Amino acid sequence: MWGREKGRRTVTYQFIDSSYPSLCLDKKDLILAQLEACKRLLEYVVDEDKNTVESEITELKMALDFLT
């Protein structure tokens, strides 16, 4: 799912069951799930969106480093 934030494209996430993540996933698990989703998405995006997804992957990896 795509979004816009201050004039730039962003990646947004949506769970099918909104109660599931808050009950079963801690912050690290959630970031790992987002990272996996972005890696899968990267295979399907067109060139103009590739930078957005790659940037999101970099930010998620940095966030994960802070948690470990």
C-alpha cells in the first residue's frame, strides 16, 4: 500500500485482522514482518517505486539494529 508524507512516497502496512498484531507480535517481530513484506514487494514494483521500497528496507534495518 502506498502513501504520501511531506511530498514523498511512503510504504504503509495493513493487517487483515487488526487485533492480531497487538496481541501476538512484539516490536521486533513486527519490524521483521515489515522487512519481509518489503523484500517481497521489491520483486513487483516498477522502477519509479523501487527507491521508495529500498529506502523503507534501509530504515527498517536501522530500526532493527536499535532493538538488538
